[in-house]
Amino acid sequence: MLSLVIGLSLGFGIGAGCRYLDIPVPAPPRIEGALLVVAMTLGFIAAGHFAA
């Protein structure tokens, strides 16, 4: 649970930092692309969980 909170905080921090410093965000700018990244991440985590 702690790693989930740390991961989300780090993700929001990087996004906010990129926005504040006007650096291109290393993620898709549209919600569909962002949801694709989330889906791939969840699939990767689930596969690792079931493979272990």
C-alpha cells in the first residue's frame, strides 16, 4: 500500500514539475493515451503478480 502511495505521489510530482517548468511531459497529452499507459501498467503488475 505504501508503494502505491509513493508511486502516485511521484507521478503527480513529475507531472506537476513538468507543467511548472514547461518541460514536455513524458506521457500522452490526451486522456485516451494516458488510459492506455495506465492499462499497460496494470497489466504488467497483474502479470507479475500471477507469475510469482
